[in-house]
Amino acid sequence: MDRPVVDGTAVRDGGQQQPTVTGQDGAAGSSRPALTRRGLLGAAGAAGLAVGAAGGAFGYAAAADGRSGGPAATSLGAAAVPFHGAHQAGIVQSQQARVHLAAFDLAAGVKRAQLAALMRRWSDSAARLAEGRPAADHENQIALDAGPCSLTVTFGFGASLFERIGLTAARPEALDPLPDFPDDAIDRSRSDGDLWVQICADDALVAFHALRVLQQQAAGVAAVRWQMSGFSRSPGATARPVTTRNLMGQVDGTNNPRPSDASFASKVFVAAKEADPAWMAGGSYAVVRRIRMLLDNWENLPVDRQERVIGRRKSDGAPLSGGAETTAVDLEKRNPDGTLAVPADAHIRVAAPTANGGATMLRRGFSYHDGFLPDGSPDAGLLFIAFQADPLTGFVPVQRKLAGADSLSRFLRHEASGLYAVPGGAAPGGYVGQALLES
């Protein structure tokens, strides 16, 4: 379950490095602080809110800085990711601390023009919020005093959407239903959907604010089918940038592909010359799985057994074949007694691209915890999100192999699933999905 997140210029890996301002292609942009919601209020409005808070927001600022109106304690809130670009934001950028995933179903009778109007409203709002500006409508002031906080909003289309709006011929073959995998326990009420939204930010209120705005703007056109929330390590939680850990305590993300890799773009994004249909040029496909971890069973294993299941040391993420975390795994190495250093059913062996015909995905997963089940075990695990140019050559062969041979699968339950076409990014003045909806 290796999963780093990179943007080509800085690797935050769970939020340990101060975020850079990046574009959708991962290139570093201006470090100038973006215009914030706070700045738009004006001094008088901000003062009024502080008085009304009576020790709420004002009290926090005074305690943190020693006086009202002092300099910000951190630049974290000013970090901004541009919404517009060749690819949608939220794919190659550094992973944020919070995520909301949601799927929407269109209301009965909704036409293509109504969906186009919704996508225009959503794209406009996502662009404004990514800059730290208030939404154009349905602004609820939840994040009124926050900056953009690295907010990204990513949109996708489910297979069911195309028939609903009379565009069946434009549905990509890559959106064919995922096959059933052994031991899946998929709850279809928490799967699929006509529209998919991924909202990420380094501040919980900023992320929720965006979710609420989009939900209200969709009223009468689309309604929430399901929604899930997750988290990753907060920026600054470690003294130096390190790969994050999942809820099993394992270093998770070491072998994710990086934008600097020669084949990265071809594995993650649909090339214009190969786009079929053409409206998917510059886009990607997102596989979303809610994977519950059987933590009680896992935590009862001794650490050395956990390490053999994964194929890495738990302390530092180094492969059992030796070296440090980033040392290439030697799948041929044997122990003095002749046994494989990395067991035959270890996760990193079974999931390795070399064992799956070169299949590659950009994984961008988040942990979740939704309380406890009736037996007292935690309802917790991984919101698995993987972007790829073609799920039939990316996710599907890898999951088939994992389901049949991975010793880690005994400690996991796949409980929800979705596959979505993620169009290319929008140009200023345009909207996501425009090439499809105006074709």
C-alpha cells in the first residue's frame, strides 16, 4: 500500500513541508500569498465579527499573537493551487490534510443544458474558493476568515451519467464497470454515482465550506448519493518531510510514481492523440474504493509478522531485502536459510509493477474513521483514490493480483467502489466538462 503524493517541486508526504503554490501540472508558481476571504471583508467587517465572537476568533488571535491584528502565525492558509490549467487540480499536487469525497445523482428529467449550467457554476465557485475568495452564490461564511489553504476541487463523471443526458455514444469504454473481485463486500448505495467530487484542503472548515457550497448550488439538478470524509497527516506534524503512515502504522507511499518519471504523464493522463473519445484529452480516470482495515486482527500480529505481510520494516519503511526506505526492492534476495527476504505473498511483491505487466497508478488515498461497529471494532481504514490513463491497464490487473495472492487482503474489506472519468482542466472563463457537454 505505497502511496506518496508529489507535485514535482516539493514532496510534502503527509504534510510535513510547507506547501508551495503550484499549478495543475505540478510546476512551482508564484509564492505570493493569494487574496484571502479575510482581506475581502475589510477591517471594519472583521472587527465586527471579532466583537460578536466574544472570545471566539478574536480570543484565539489575541492569544496566539499577543495582540489583535498582528502578523499571521503561519503561511499555511495562504498556499493556493490554481483551479485552471491543462489538468484538473487535486491529482498531482501535494496531498492535503483533509478530504471530502461525494457523488451526486441527477434529478429526474435533467437535460444536458442544465448539467452544463451546474458544471459552470461549480467550476466558477471552485476557482474562486481556490483563490480564497467567497463563492459567488450560496456563500455561507463558514470559512470567512481563512485563506485558500491549498484547496483543490476535482470533478468526475460516472458511467450512468451519459445515458441520463442522452450522450451514450460519448461514454468512454474505459468506464465499463469494474469486474467483481474476490471477497469484495460492496455496498452499492455508497458506490458509483453520476457526478463525483473530490475536495481537498489543509483546513477542515475550508474543505467543508466548499462541499456545502457545491451541494447547495446543485439543488434541483443533482442530489448527494453518498459522501465520505478522510484525513492525512497535518502540515508541520513532523520535524522534516517524511512519507506518511496509514492506520496500520505502515509507511505508505514509497513507490508511488512521480511526475519526474519519464512515463508519468502517459500512465496518469489521457494523451490528446490517444483520447477516445476526444473530450477526455488531458483527463484521467479515478478509481475510488472505501477499504476498511481489520485493525483488531492486524494489531494482534507481532511486528515481525506485520512486516512480512507488507514486505517492509515498520520502523522506517525499508524493504526487507535491505537498505533504506527508498532503496529499490530486491525481489530475488534470499535469507541465509534460503527463504525469500521479501515473502512470496508480501504486499509489495504482489503489487509491484513488474509483477503486473507494468501497471501503474497514482495513488492519493486518505485515512478515515467513522466510529465503531456493533462488535466494538473500529470502522476505519483507507479512502483509496487512484488516478490513471486507463483503469483496464492500471487498477484492474493490480487488484486482480492482490485479491488472489496478497497476504494483506486478509486484513482488508473493500466496502464501496466507484469509477469516474475525470476530464481535463478548464481554461479561464470555461468549465470542467465543457468539451463533452457542448459537443
